[in-house]
Amino acid sequence: MLSPEAERDIVQIRDYCLEEAGVQMARHVMGKLSKALRFLASTPGSGHRRDDLTDEDVRFWPVFSYLIVYTPTMRPIGIARVLHAARDLEALLRKSAQRM
């Protein structure tokens, strides 16, 4: 299940890829993200914790330069965010946690 923030993140990633790299690259990135989301849904214990970024019970799964942030204990798994790793992840996750 995608949070509203994760839905916005994915739209922004798609739009950025379309603008910067074109349709073919946007399809490629979206395809890899979709494949990763399906994988995580079937193997929710995958990924790793990042105690340096958040105390929340979330896991991280990389796809290219993006990190899928999800709650493995939810059924179906809860996708909290999909963020570029170069962003201020700690601040973004703190804001997301405040909204929950």
C-alpha cells in the first residue's frame, strides 16, 4: 500500500525522468521500481534498517539512486516513501513520521 507521500514521490520521479532522460528511461526506471515493490510485497523482511536515519520500524530497499522506505510489518506492506539517496533523508523521514 502506497502512502500519499510515496505516490507523490513516484510521480515526481517519473516526471523528472521524462524531463531529463526521455520516455524510454522513465519507463525503465518505473519498471524497476514496480518490480522492486512487487518483490518487497512477496518478501517483506528484505532490505535493511537505517538506525542512523530513523527510529521508526522501517526498512530500506535501493533501486538505482532511490530508496524505497517501507514498513515490513504491515500487510500488505506499507510503502512510506521513495526518495533519492542524495536528499536529506533524515529530515524527510522525520516529517513523514510526524504525519503518521
